[in-house]
Amino acid sequence: MNIRGTYNVYEAARIHGVKRVIFANSGGTMLGYKLESP
């Protein structure tokens, strides 16, 4: 999801009185994790 999509989710949550948004990401599943930090 890009910046615009993230903004749309948070804005819709705000308008509808949602207090929390849970963000889940599958990037690590698809791309894996490096053993060392950059």
C-alpha cells in the first residue's frame, strides 16, 4: 500500500470514529529477511 492508500485508510477511520487501525504486512513473507541489518 502506498502513502495515498494509507492516508485514505486513516481518513476513513477518522470519519467513522474508528480509534485503532491494525496494520499487517506480508513483505517479510514474500521477500524474506536479511540476517544482518543494513
